[in-house]
Amino acid sequence: MINYYPDEAAIDRIGAGLTDRILPKADWTHAGHFAAALWLLRRHPERDAATHLPPLIRAYNESVGTANTDHSGYHETITQASIRAARAFLASHPPSRPLHEVLDMLMASPLGRSDWLLTYWTKMRLFSVEARRAWAPPDRRPLPW
């Protein structure tokens, strides 16, 4: 299994870097997105990740020069599906399990594939302008969470 982040401090750096808009753009990877979601879910359970994470991502994108348009930047359906997946994955592990270990296991699962969403959505629907702007329910099969 690949170790994406060596310790809890590394996960905290991803979450804080996103929040403070200082995360290097090169660190905003598939694993980085899930690290941020897990960080928010575990470290800030008082915040509703589904409403709190989208503006963080939009602001971060702007800070690194990525425009949030109908064809780039923030994607609502991908974000909301990823939050649901991260929440369910986190709930399946004891709270005592270090977050960096949870992330490594998540990334070793089918969720670690960058195309995992295509199990539930067709490319046409997932990459539509409508799905980028607002939640678009899956058109292949329902999400299990």
C-alpha cells in the first residue's frame, strides 16, 4: 500500500493549506482532495462538509489561478459525491485510527482510482455543465452511501 502522507501533521497541512489558500497547487491531487475532505470531516465535525468545502475549494482555485467556470475549476457533483464517499469510508474505521492511515486505505480502495465516479455516472452526465454547477444524481447506478 502506498503511503500518501507520512503522518497526521501532513494531513493537517493539506486541510489548513486549503483553508488558508497556501497549499501548493502541485499538492491539490486526487489524494489531496480526499485528504482535505477527511480532515474536515474528522477535525471539524461541527462544520457541515457538504456546505463548507465547496466555498473553500472555489476560493483556493482562484488563489492558484484556476478559474471556476462551466468548464474548469470547481465541480459540484464531484465534490458532493467525494464528500459522501469520504464520510462513509471514515465512518467504517474507528476514530482512533490515524487519518493518514485512513487516507492510505481509501486510496487503495476503488475510490483511489481517479475514474471511480464513472461507476455511477456516464461521462456525458458527469462532465456536463449542469453537473459542474449543481448536484446531478448518478445515471448509471445509485451511490451506495
